[in-house]
Amino acid sequence: MSRFLLDEMYPTAAARLLREQCGHDAVHFSEIGLGATDDADIAAVARAQRRVVVTENVVDFAAERDVALAFLLKKKLPAGGGQAAALAALLERWAAANPDPYLGPHWPT
């Protein structure tokens, strides 16, 4: 099981799918009151909760070295209603291949 913290640009439903269908401890920024929160504070929450931050904001998190970061460009996901399921499936595959991810940047494919 992985612990994910999904950035606000992704659908909230992706966190729900990761929890309910994949058994991961996944939360969306909006579910825990982190919408419009400073990136450094988000990284601090992820560190404290030992979560992987899932984001496409490479520049915003580039300086973070002591948190696991999964960078995923939203444009690589299908548009519309299939986005949440595609993101959940991609992160499920990545988590299976990286059960204990190192701190720093990752690029799930």
C-alpha cells in the first residue's frame, strides 16, 4: 500500500478510486483542506504523513529533496470522465513497481 497526496489539478475521484479499488491510502488536496496552500506547506504535510505528492508542478516542487514526488503531466491523461480512472490505474502500476519509493522525483509512466 502506498500513501498518496494528489494535487488539486487532478480529479478528486482519483483519490477515491485509489482508496476503494486499489487499497491505497490516498487523499486529494481538497479533501484535507489544502486547496490554494503554499507548496512548501504541502511538502511539509507529505513529509509528516509519509505521502508521495502527485503533481505536475515540477518547478514548484523542484527544491524539495526529502519528500517523494510523483510528477505526472495532466495532458498525458485522457480528457473528460476517464481521467480519474486512468490516473488511479497509472499510480497503482507505479506503486506496485515502487513499493518503497526513494525521496525525490519520480516520473510514473
